[in-house]
Amino acid sequence: MIIDIKVMLKDESGQPFMGIGLVWLLAGIDEHHSISQAAKQMDLSYPKALRMLQSVERGLGHPVVARHRGGSERGGAELTPLGRDFLRRYDGMQKRIKRFAAEEFKKTFAKPLASGGAD
């Protein structure tokens, strides 16, 4: 038996705007300097990737990606300083939460469960 924790941020209205998919997208943009390449790496459509970015930017109230027009030679994208900081903090928080959950899970289920039939 293992524990699997999903960490998701929601806005004030309860709409999710940050989860593992967006972490992967932002990391891919940081690596490839391209929204389309990051989306392709995740097998996402470009419009879906844009919607994900718009969602997090709406949730934060600031851009997380700077887009540069200009085609394959001059175009591209990069994380804004806020985007990079947010990604770093979210990733660190997610790792700490998962580590805590794993430790609590081990403590909770360290002893074998009581066996016996149901009455």
C-alpha cells in the first residue's frame, strides 16, 4: 500500500489553476524556451497549453511567461522572474507535503491492521 498526494491550488472561487500538469508545462517552457515545444513534449495541444497558462496568470494576477513573437528564428518564450519564483516555491512546497504525507502514512500503518471477520 502506498499514498499518493496531489497538490492543487485553487482561486477564491474554487477553480483550480495550478497542479502537476502546469508544473511540467512551466518546466518545459524553461527548458525549451518555447510554449509549443513544451506542449508537444507533454502531448498537449498548443491551445490547451495557452489556456493552462492563462488560468495560472489569472489566478496569480501576473504573467508567468514572457512570449516573444518572431517565428522559429526569433520567437520563443521564457519564464518571468515571478513565474520562475512561483514554480520553485510550488515545487518545493509540493515535495515537502508529499514527504510529510509519506511519513504520516508510515506511522499510521506501521502496525499490521487488525484481522478478523466483519460482524
